[in-house]
Amino acid sequence: MKIITLLCLILVGAATAQASHLLGGYIQATPITGSPLTYRISALLYMDEVRGKSAADQADVLEICLGDGSTVKAFRASRLLIENKTTSINSYTLIHTYAGPGVYPLTLVLSNRTVVKNITNADAQLFSLTSVLSTNLVNQTPTPGYPGNGVHVSVGRRATISLAATDPEGDSLVYGLSKAQTSVTQSSCNTQPVSSYQYPNDVTRRGTFKINSRTGELIWDAPTELGYYSVTLTINEYRRGVLISQTTQEIPLVVEDIPGTPGTVPPYESAADGPSATGLVTATTDYEDVNVRLVTFPNPVDDRLQVVIQTSNPTTATLQLTDNNGRKLHELTFHRMARQHEQVISMSSLTPGVYVLRAEIDGRILTRKVVKR
């Protein structure tokens, strides 16, 4: 009997250790003063200290892909308990020096995503975050906003949440809704949107879910079902009209039954299809394989589309932008052999709609749909 009891305790302990605990977070890059191309890379992770405390206790180190072919360990530097110790904000840091100026996607992929209402089998989906850093100039990427007591809203009532980020250089920030990211394997640096992700109001197909692209104010009018939800937004940072970074932040949002007078839920409007789609941001990158990476941002785009091609070995490349009818609008060939090619495509004169970006790299063809707002 004692042996059976001991086995049960071991099994329960093992299950607890693997409990889902990842609620969200973001990646930030800060330049080191006096050391060009050297950055402090930080991952801030929100963890569930109730449903996944044991896993959170063990999460002392993680790996971050730095966009230049290297993957480096970052160690936990702090763990701040909030919301009556039910949630923690965990900071992981590393120092890295890049070989030269360029555009680098920073990525992490982890297991143990927390269960939420708007992702099917969320705990079976890998958790991923990405930020895009340009080292062509000195810049600290924005610090995304996150209320100190978490994001709790009431069922049946219009919710307004300020998610405004701060930026020490005073650059312009533009916010958009996006989908939570995942990956095929935890060892991969490649990410993709979670296929089963729904915007929170799509779960019950009631009400609206929007973000103000200029202020970062999120409005859900109005939640109709209790539970945890994943909210993902992308923060584009501009300096003198040029996009210099893109930060993706995922946050947990909890719908509770808070005393008060219920409001009127407006007609359903999908965040992906209605007017709120103007604040919608798709994934920043598409991948063909581990040797070739195509980065395009922002998407949707208002004016300038930045395109970066990265390869394991020096290659030439050709870029081509067409409309949906196949009409060629822009074409450029990079004749110089290099591991990275960059191009800014002006789209200000184009009418709103969907366009196709085609990249030919060493015999490989990569295509990407680009939305012009």
C-alpha cells in the first residue's frame, strides 16, 4: 500500500512539474553604451504561479535565437510575484555582440503554454515570441505595457485596457492585433501563427474586439464567456518615418464575474474582417527552410515595406512585388554575393489591397502576401 501511495505521489509530482505555466511575454533589446553592436537581450515572461508553479520554479534558463545564426542561453535574473502571488513576471538576460549592422529577428520557443479559451489544445502548442531588431542605428526597443495587477475584465461589460508601451528615445509607436506564435519544434528558431488561434470575441461570435493603433488602447465590447484568453499585439517602432523595430507581446486576459450592471453587447464583428482589421498585424516572417529566412515588416503596411533576406551561405537574390493579377510593380536583383540582403519598398502610391512578394534565392522561391492599408 505504501509503495502504491508513493508511486501516486511521484506521478502527481511529475504531472505538476510539467503543468502549463507560460501566460505571455515579450523580447527586448537594449544597446550597451560605448560598445557598438553589443546589446542586452531580455526576455520578459508572465507565468502562472497557481496552475504551473512547479514548472515556473524550474524555469531558470532558456535559449534565445539571436537572428545571426547563434542561439544563446539566458538566465533568470528576477522573478516578481503579482496579483496576490498568482502570476509572476520573470526576466531573463544575456549580452551579445553582432558582427555588423543588420536586421535580426530575436526568437524564443518554449513548451508548457497555459490553457486558454481561444486556442484549441493550447497546452499542446509550443509558446513562441519574436522581436525584430535593427542594429543599423542605436536604439532600445520599446517596453510593452502590462498593468501591475494583470488584465481582469468583467463578463457582460465593455472593457477598456491601456497597453501603451514606453520608448526612451521618443520614437513613434503603432499597435496592431496579431495571432499567438508557435513553432514546429522547440529547437527551431522558426515561428508561425497558431493555426487554431481565435480573437477573443470570435470564441462566442459576439461583440467587438479592437485596438487603437496609435494609443495602444484595447477595447473588448463585451466579453460574454468566463475564462482565460490569450491576447497578442505587435508594436511597430518608427523613427522619422522609417520602421526600426517590431516587438510582439502576448498577454493573458481573464474574464471574471465582477459585480456591476451588465451592458449591451454590440453586434458581432470579427477582429480579422471588420473595421478593426486596420489594427491587425500578421506574422513578421515566412520561412522556407533553416538555411533561408525571409523577413517582411510591417504587415499590413501603410507606406514603407522593409524586406530582409538572410541565408547560411553568401548568395544573390531577386525580389519581385506583384498585384493579385500578376502585374509586376517592383523588381530588384541583388547581384553581390552576401548572407544578408535588405530592401525598402515604397507602397504609398498603391491602392489598399493584397499584394504578393516573391523572393528567388539560390534556386529557392519564397512568396509572401502583403496587405496594403
